[in-house]
Amino acid sequence: MKKQFLVTLFVVLTCLAKAQSPVYLFSYFIGNGADGLHLAYSLDGLKWEPLNQGKPFLEPTVGKDKLMRDPSICQEPDGTFHLVWTTGWWDKIIGYSSSKDLMHWTEQKALPVMVDEPEAKNAWAPELFYDKATKEYYIIWATTIPGRHKEVQTSDSEKGLNHRMYSVTTKDFKRFSKTKLYFDPEFSVIDAAIIQQANKEYMMVLKNENSNPPEKNIRITTTKSLAKGFPTNVSKPITGNYWAEGPAPLQVGEYMYVYFDKYRDHKYGAVRSKDGINWEDVSDLVSFPKGVRHGTAFTINQTVLSNLLKVN
């Protein structure tokens, strides 16, 4: 096993040394999120391999349930990686930690994003985005506050859940803006993630969570200004005849990929587009580690990956 690992490491490091192309990481959780942060890497955006032999890089310590679901990682210009995650099913907080190398992490903190809302039920799937234009971070997540928004028909299993996206901004993860409603499309929405496209427009991918009749699909909306927000007139589904959640956008060459969890099928899928309008399903072309669940995809430099590959 050790010899095989060393051979694989040598081959990967040789490829990285020869080709100065981008490399990619995927943060994810397995099971219910109890064991913590997992990472996978890819050289082409299609084949993803687990790092650290599939073992977690960080175990959760905050929240009532002490889970680490939906881990979202964003790297700031100085190289620091920031991480947020869902700490539990019915918490009003989200978890936060940072790292210089993705291996050694700061003390975990609970960000009290919804504690000022007595009726808030949850704080699910926080996502990070760094806006170069304003040099600030956006943290967006889904929360249900009963009676706050236009009601939607729900299934018996999801009775009382009617999510909207909320947000805070920060420049240093020490001082945060007040929590505000960020996106209200008048349907139940979760799992929103932002990426800036090559044309400088911002794209947000999101899940329509309506359950009666069920939607459970991924859609997009775009804007030229984060300050002005995203239009609530979203696209038609870009995913197919299956239930999908946890969309993770990533620019790979000329393609914009959106990876997602086919959670009822217990596998991962992907769609891609060159223009953000016409999407093709490439689920049969991608491969992910066994048991991968909702995470984020991001670009890193080769030095970071080389160091991560040495962890064994």
C-alpha cells in the first residue's frame, strides 16, 4: 500500500512540475458529517481523488450536534483559507475556522448568524464568496422563519420548512455586518453558491427546494453587481430528471462546471456550459470519492496540492 502511494505521489508531482495548469480541490463531508472535513483533488475537473486516504482533515467541535456538513472553503488573496459549515440540523449558528495550508486549523468558532431571530429554525449550508471588487466576503445560507415569507405547499416530511437565503459580509472574520435577507425568489430555496464568470458577471447556483409538487433541482441567476443582488426570476432547471442539491460551481478551462449531490441516488453528478445558457449533463464523465456529500470546488496552486499529497 505504501509503495503504491509513493508511486502515485511521484506521478502526480511529476505532472504538476511539467504543466503549470490549475489544480482543483473539493471540500466535502460523508455520512451525517460527524467526522469532519474531507478533501479531494482533481487535475482536470472530472476525476476526483480523496486526500489523506479519505480521512478527515478537521473534526467538528462547535454546535449542539457537533457536525461538519456542507463545508465551504474560500481562499483570500494572502493565501489564507476560510471555512464555514453547517453545525447541526436545528442550530442558529454556523461554524468557522481558517488555515494557511488546509492541514492546520485555527480554533473553531460559532458565528451567531441567526440568534437574533427567535423563531428561526436553522442555518443550513453556508457558502463563502470573496468579492475582489469590494475586498469583502459574503456568507450566505438558508433559514426558515415561520410566517416570514410567502407560504409554499410542502410535503408531510417537510412541513413547516420554507427557506430563504440570508447573508452577512465581513472583511476580516472579526467584524460582521448585520444579518439580512439576501435572496427571496418566492419559492423555498437552499444551497446557493456564488461564482464570478469570465465576463465579470456573478452567477448564483441554487436549489429550488419546493416539495409539493417536488422541484428539487438546480437553477441559476446572474447579476453585474453583488450590491444590487440577484434577480429572483431564475432560470429553468439545469439538472435533469433526478433530485439534486449542494451545487458547487467551478471554472475549468472554457467550461463552467456545476457539481451536485444526487442524494437519492447516493452519487455525484455534474453539468457544464460554455456560455452559462446551454448546459450538458456530464455526470457519466465525472468520478468522486465514495460517499462524497455536499461541498465546494475551488482552484489552488500546485504547492498547496503537493503538500497535501504528502499527508499520509
